[in-house]
Amino acid sequence: VGRGVAAKAASRPEYIANRIDDPNYVRIFDTTLRDGEQSPGATLTSKEKLDIARQLAKLGVDIIEAGFPIASPDDFEAVKAIAIEVGNDVQPDGYVPVICGLSRTKFADLERAWDAVRHAKRPRVHTFIATSQIHMEHKLRMSPDQVVESAVAAVRHLKSLGCEDIEFSPEDAGRSEPEFLYGILGEVIKAGATTLNIPDTTGWNLPHEFGGLIAAIKANTPGIENAIISTHCQNDLGLSTANSIAGAMAGARQIECTINGIGERAGNASLEEVVMAIALRGEKQMGGLRTGIRPVHIYPTSKMVSDYSGMMVQPHKAIVGANAFAHESGIHQDGMLKSRETYEIMTPESIGLQRNPEDAGIVMGKHSGRNALSTRLKQLGFDLSTNEVDDVFRRFKALADKKKGITDEDLLALVSDEVHKP
Ligand code: KIV
């Protein structure tokens, strides 16, 4: 970080941490409370939204998209309450997250969004309009010129209201003509937009295509050097994390994502996946990329969002699923008992999940091996001879073939049969 950057950082208010001056710093924009809440059945109360926003601030999220204020009076109140409380609460590292509200380009929407977020120390309005041919023709029924006009007018209107931090999204950018994107993005930058978010709204792109789109936008959009490029990847093909990472590697410095990957249809890029990929591989394999997230708060945040939203986390979900640190096969269990690095690329404790230090995540089932069984029996207090363990192991396998999983109670019954056998 050069002297100019240091001077710029020193002249900033304290609540804007100098982490953003690092050119490799990737801002994490969490949209759990907006796109995430758009998951069918995931509606949250205002109190739940406020609790989650507080937790997101603790997690170290840079920007919290708190809602879509024009959508309902309740959403307006929730965004406003988050702006007032979380948007003025200084975190231990001196940082205050940006509080953002979503808005179409209609003036009434923009005013409502600004009215909700303006109470925060660092308010942002995120405005969007679709730019793909299919959306402009069939949904908006507007010509491309009218779309550009509407986008520019929205950004100018926000500026006239006093909003300085303006994000613009060309919705369905992943299926839009790149040349049209360069043009509209250049115009909104001229009008005052500071973040350009590139949504792959339908999850259509492959990682190399999305990375290529970000690189092309960076190379061809006039004025882009004064703005932050952002990604917003939906998960319709299960590629949202890969696409977000490809975007960051191509120059995006903001990633939009949600806790547990909840969101419209198949969801959004999952915060925990994106963040842990960057935490584990960012320095060496991604040219030094980093985020400001404190991973130790990931698991409690995931649990809170799943409890409040009623959106269960699938057991095999990366990072936060119940099986993410569980080991059933004998070969894996044997490896884990010898060294945890054999089958775990991060520790559960690093994401805030406390595991019994003795059990190494070992789950007893039909694939378990003798070493795992004998270790578990010792932990349960049984000191059996080799022959006894062999016998219990044989009966354990027979039982495991008939059951989905073997509990400690099952093991106790097997040992008790062994001890009391005639
Ligand atoms: O998926 C999408 O395009 C969006 C935009 C509003 C960013 O949610």
C-alpha cells in the first residue's frame, strides 16, 4: 500500500476501516435480508431482520442489503431500524457496515429507499433495471435507449436526494449484449454511480464466461477505474460460488451473496462458500485476494438464518451442513484418527462449530472400520480384548446393514450382549 493510499486512508472518518484501500480486498455484500428473503416461504419479521443484521455486522460483512423498502410498509420499517441501529454501531475494529436498500429506477421507489437508509452513517441505494433483450422486450416493454435514460435519471435523482453511495445493476447482465452493458454502465458512472453490480440473474453463465464478462467490462467501460465492480450470481446451475470466484479473479472487488445460499429459486452464491474459498486459497492461488469476514462467526450466523427463515440447511451443504465435518467410511475414519488434515481442509472450530475434540467427527455406520469402532468403544469406557472387539465388530456390521446410522446406545447394547454372552 503506497503513501498516497495511506494518506487517503488517514483523511477518512475512522468508521471507514482502511481495509478497503487494499486493491486485493473483496467487499462482502450480504443480501440475505433482501434476495435471501425472496426465497419462497422465508419471510422474516422486522425483529428477526434486525437480529440477523446485528449478527452480519459481527461477522464482518461490509455491506448489508437490508431489504426492498417499497415492497411493503414492514420492509421499509425493518430497513430503517437496521439503518438506525446497525448502521451506527461501531464494530470492534472501528468499522461500521454500509446499509443498503434496493430500488427500481422509479422515483417513488428511490425516494422510499433513500428515506429508509439515510439514517445510517454509510447509506447506499442499489437501483436496477433489466438490460437483456428478453427482459427489455417482454418484461419492461422499453427500448434500449429508454432503459439507459431511466437508469441515468435514477442515478441523478439519487444524487439530488443527497445519496453519494449509489450502486447500479443491469439486471440479467449474464444474458445481455456486452456492448450494451459497456454503454449503460459508462453512462451511470458519469451520472454518479460508484458500484457496478453485474447480476447473472438466471444463473445461466459458466465460470469462464462470467469471468470473461467481468474482464471485458473492466477493459471496455468508460470511467470504470473510478468504480467498484461487483458480482451477483444466482445458483440455477449450481455455479454461483464458482462464478463469483471467477468474477473476483477477473477484477470484481465486491461479491453479493447470502447466508446458506438462500435466495430466489435455487438461491444465490453462499457467503460461507465464497468467503472460505478466499480465506483458504485467496493468498496463493487468487493473487492475494482477501475479505474482512471473521469466519468464526459463520456457523452461528448460518444457524440463526436457518432457524429464523425456516430454510433448512441440507446435510451435505459445503461448510455449514451437518455432514460437512462428519466421516463415515472406515478409510476416512482411520485417516482422521491419525491426522485430521487427511480429510479436512479447514477445522470446524475455524467456522465457529465446536466439535467434541475426541470424536474427530466420526459417525458410526455401515462403512465404518474396526479402528473407529474400537476407538469409540474406548471413549465410551470399554476396555475389550482383541477377540471381543472382533466379535462386536462383526455384529456391528450386521446391525449397520439394517440401520441408517449406529448410535452410542446401539454400541452399548452390542457390548452388553458381548459381556453377558453365555
Ligand atoms: O438477481 C438479480 O438480478 C437481482 C438484482 C436486483 C441485483 O437480484
